Amino acid sequence: MRKCVQKALETEYNTSMYKKKPLFDFVKRFFDIILSLTAILLLSWLLIILAILVKCSSKGPVFYGHSRVGKNGKMFKVLKFRSMKNENRPLEEIFTPEQMEEWKRDFKVINDPRVTKVGKFLRKTSLDELPQLFNIFLGQMSIVGWRPILPEELERYGENKDLLTKVKPGLTGFWAANGRSNTTYDDRIKLELYYSVKRSMWLDIRIIWWTAIGVLKHEGAE
């Protein structure tokens, strides 16, 4: 894994590096449907329990749908269990100046004051992302891809925006399996683009394996 990561970080990317893989895309979609539907059915009991915990933790809806960039730049609602309090105040009133700078730089804040106690557990275990199984079943996402991003984040990819969005975002991905919160945003860009270029069934299997290990060790989750 370390060799792959190092190679990804050293590579200079451009849109011409993208190659169409119709057979891979067909097989990948087939497995996305089968695996997501199977997971939804097998984990229905867990989804219900988590929904109850979220509902009891604070006022607000159980699920949180946020507009994110999808394949070919099309926007969609990525689903998560709500892990934050309902805050209608501007971020400037919630974050300290240091946290605001952190948000502007990385689009995330360590020890975010908006996160509930149940939310912290869900995020630490990545259980907050289980509802994305429905996004996968509907074809908006894949099990493996690049993690959904905000429109303003897409601008950071510059000329490589099209290279990223040629493939679907995923429940997990090369960046998500390699540190997540422990990497800089510039590193994230490189790791996400690496998958767009190198995607294959073997790479997908390895990413799923690395993700499972990371979740068990609570690596990278915030």
C-alpha cells in the first residue's frame, strides 16, 4: 500500500490519462447493485437502531442529505446519519478564528463543536455513512470511488476536474483507505486522481480490504 501511495503522490496528472473501461464499468455496476442491496437487507436492524439513537440524541431529522458533486459534475444528495446539531447560525459564530481558518483550508474541523455525542461515535466508526448504501443502489455512487465533495472543493482540482468526475464518487476510495483526516488536502487530490487513472477490480478489492482494516483500527476517522 505504501508504494502505491508514494507513487500516487509523485505523479503529475492530466485529463488525457483517463481511459475508458466499459467492461470494468459494467461489472462494477453489477456488483454495486448486488452488494448494496444485500448490505441494506442484512444491516436493516442496525440501520433502525442507529436511526433511533440519532433521533434521541438531538432535535432534527435522522438522515442528512447534502448536495455533493457526482459523476460528470452532476449534483446529488449524499445521505448520512445526522451527526450534528441543527445549527442555523453562520459558521463564524460557531467556530473560533482558528477553527474557521481550518475549515477554509481543509473543509473540515477537528473537534467540531456542532457534532453530537452520538455523532462522534458514528463518525469514529464510519457508521454515519451507512445510508450511502442507498446512493449506491440508485447508481449515484459506487462502493469504491472518490469521496463526494462540495462544489467549491472541485475548484481545487483545477484542470483535473474532468479527470476526477469521469468516475462515480464512492462509499470509500483510495484516499479514504489511506489516512483520510491524517493527510493534507493536496495529498487527497493526488490520491483521488490516482484512482480515476488506475481503477480496476483488483484495486477495488484492495481498497475495500484497506478500508475494513482502517475502520477496525479507527484510523483516519473524525
